[in-house]
Amino acid sequence: MALDEGVALISLDEVKDFINKSGDEGDERIEAIINEASVMVEKYCQRGFLYKEGVEEEHIGRGGEYLWLRRYPVEEVEEVKIINIESGEEEVLVENDDYVVINKAGYVRRLWGVWGENERVIITYSGGYKAEEMPYDLRLAVKMLVASLYKKLQAKSWGEVSRSIAGQNVEWAAELVDNQMGEILKKYKSFGRRVGNV
């Protein structure tokens, strides 16, 4: 399986350097793990990380002042359209008159009121991290996950907490890696606030 450029948060070379692997034997397996690990991280964090243009998300107003987008930081909001659920009437809103975008945090704030409970809100925007902007700690967490999954497939003993080797107790890395990944990913996690497709 080849690396999926629309999914993979890191490159094959990054992982091979991280796990200190040379040669191309097993590259397809590593690429498949990178794809899966990237999807796992996005699901865990409940957001999309890779930059995409023309993302269309549908939200229900729910009477709040904010709508949270799934793919941020937000580069640009192209359109915000409201559709009245009962009447079917449509209205295109104007940025800075009807709403403002908080780009880095990834939300759209309604000015002079709230997003109505009887409104479908369709937001078309561009957002996420471009490859060169992907935060280093996020890349590290994905590399750690890929390395963990790769080693798990390579060794039946992966996941042991400790083992006695030559009379000495050796701590195994699996639990430590999980804790470190969790700490890194915690700051990127959207705590259930998002609605729509990644």
C-alpha cells in the first residue's frame, strides 16, 4: 500500500529515520501503518489536520454564539449560508457584518445574536496545516504511534510492561509511549465540540 497523501500526517522518511531503519524492505507495511496511524490520531483528536480547500461543513445552530470547524487553523471562510429548517429560505451571511472567524482556534462567531436553533448553517472554508506548518510535537506523536504499531507487529513481546533480562528488570516502552503520545495529543484534541465531516 502506498502512502496516502490525503491522509498521511508524516512521511515514510521521517518514520524510517525515527525507528532507525534503512533499506526499502517493509516500506509498504510502514506506509500502511502511517496511513492508519494518521486516521487514528484525527479520530482521537476529533478534527482534521491536513490542509484542504473547499471544505463544506453543515452545522445546526443550537442557539449558541459559536460554531466550531473541524479543520483548523482556518485560512479562509469562503461562504456562510443559513437555511431555515422550517421554511427552506436561504441567506448568505457577510463576514464582519454577520460573523467573524477566529482562524487559529477554528470557530465562527455570530455577531449581534446567536445561530438559530431552526437553522442549518453551511460553511465553506479552507483550513488545516500545510505540510511545512505541521507542528513538530504533533509529528512526533504520530511517529511514536507508527513506531509502536510497527514494533508490535515485529515482536510478540511488544506491550510488556517489564521483563527480567540477565537478572535486571528492563522497563518496556509501550506504556511510556502511550502516555507521552496522550500528553502531546491532548492539546490538539477537540473535546466533542465539532459537527460535520473531516
